[in-house]
Amino acid sequence: MTRVDIFQELFLVFLGLGTIVGIIVVAYILYNAYKYRDDGERHPDEDLPTLGELPTGGTGGKKLFVSFFLSALIVISLTLWSYGMLIDVESGPEGPSEDALEVDVEGQTFSWSFYYENGVESSNELVVPAGTPVWVDVTSVDVWHSFGITSQRVKADAIPGEHDQTWFQADDEGEYLIECFELCGPGHSSMEGTLTVMSQEDYEQWVQDQLTLTLTLEDGEGEQLNETENVEVTVQDSDGETVGTYTGEDFDDEGALEIGVEQGDTYTVIVESTDGSFETTEDDFEIVDGPEESLQIGGSDDGNGNDESSSDGDEDGNGNEDENENETDDSGGEN
Ligand code: CUA
């Protein structure tokens, strides 16, 4: 049972009982108003209580006792039942918890950041698979916010230094509004995000896209290179560990190389030529939102200001000679 189901059931039961009780009470009032209407005659009232005597309702207090007992029974069982339902809301959905998705939510003025277990990060868009319980761990980096998705009956305080956990399970694919439920500043009303619910299949594809650095190579004039046979690509993570080496054969037909990466880390991509047709080039890429990057080889010094893309080889002068061979006088003049 999802949160939506639970709150829907609570609402319907209270609405139903309230309606029944209301109908009984109003009907009984009308019945008595009619029964004891003024018909112009006087009736002796045997049940009229004397001073100091409790009214018994005519049957020795039985009516009074029954109505009190019934009311108490209804109120107590409703209370127990509601709290039982709310415990379900607190403790989360049944079933193995390893099926659940865990996402850390961070509020800041005035946006939301989402951090997934597998290293995926996204900003203002929470993507989840349909029919899967999602646990969110909500906090804030600055002032008090409140993470809310009305359509999923989700609300969790986002307070610096504190972590408020809650869950939801979206059964229907689609897009839902994420809002901030705590007045947090001038941008409060625009502190919105999107909850995107997709099929398990689409979700896995989305995660895969987020964890892929798509690399294409350009020549000195910014044209994409499709000739990649003589290329060797080495990828290092921020600790300098090599996470993968690729050759020209790993590039697809469109000249793109897909590299599996982790989000949030910075990767150094080193492109070497196996036949010496261009100098070794490297660049750093920070991985956010499934990047597609292009790396320029054989023209690293053409005034694009990207000094990271040149290697040590530049300093010994060989690089410049190589470039002059590859570039026309026009592009050199742009310096
Ligand atoms: Cu954040 Cu209101």
C-alpha cells in the first residue's frame, strides 16, 4: 500500500463515518422535532425529571449508556486504526527493503539536489522507477526548507544538520511537482522541481546515461574526427587511478566513445596518437548529468583558452611544430 492509498483510505473512512453519524444525528433531531411538535394539546410527561435527578432518557439510563458506549467504541477504534495506518506510513512499505531506492535530498536556496546511491546526481529533477518504494533522506545546506510532493503525499522537513527520512511509491508514470513547503526566502515560491516517474526499463537507461561520459574528438578546427584508428584513450579518476583504456575500435560509428564513469568525480582523459600524427592531449571533465564532451586534438594551442588540454609535450616545442603542420595560417592568425 502506498502513502497515497493509506491517506486516501483514512480520508474515505472518516468521510464515510462522519456522513453516517451526521445523517443519524440530524434525522433523529428531525424525528423528535416532529414527534414532540406542538399539536395544541397538553400531554402529561411521566419522565419529567424532578430537581436533583439525572435525566435517564426514559429507560432507566439504558439509552444514555448505549449511546455513550457506542460513541466511545467508535472514537477509540478510529484512533487505534488511524495510528496503525500512520505507523505503516512511518515504517514504510512491506517487502524486502533492498528493492527500495534510496535518494539523498538536499535543499538550498532555492533549488533541490538529488544524490543517488550509485553516484548519480541530479538537480531539480528526481527520477524514479514506477512501482518501486523510494526512501528519501532530506536535509538542507542553508536555511529551513520542506521537501514536498503533494501528489505522492510526501512532506519532509529539510533542516541543516538534520536528516528527515520518508518514503513514497509512485505507481503511475508521469511528471509530478516538487515544491518547498516552508517559507525560506524570496525564491521560495519558485523552489520547484520535477518528480519524473518512468518504467523500470527507462529508469535503468537513464541511470546508464548519467554514468556515461560520451567523448568525441575534434581536429584543430573544431571539426569532429571520425578517423579514430590511430587513437588511444586513457581515463583516470581524480586519484590518478586509471579506470579504463580505449582504442580507436571502441569508438562507435558516429565517432563517439562511451566511457563508464561515476557522477560527481572529475576524470582526466588522455588521448594519445599511436602513430605520432598528433601530440598527446588531455583534459579534465567533471561528471554532472551524463555529460557529452568533445576533446580537441592536434590543435590545443589555438587560442580557445583551454590550457588544460595541452600536455607536457607542449613545453618542449615539439607540439608547436606539430600544430603548424596541422593548421592553416588562418586559424593560426586567430591567436
Ligand atoms: Cu525552500 Cu521554501
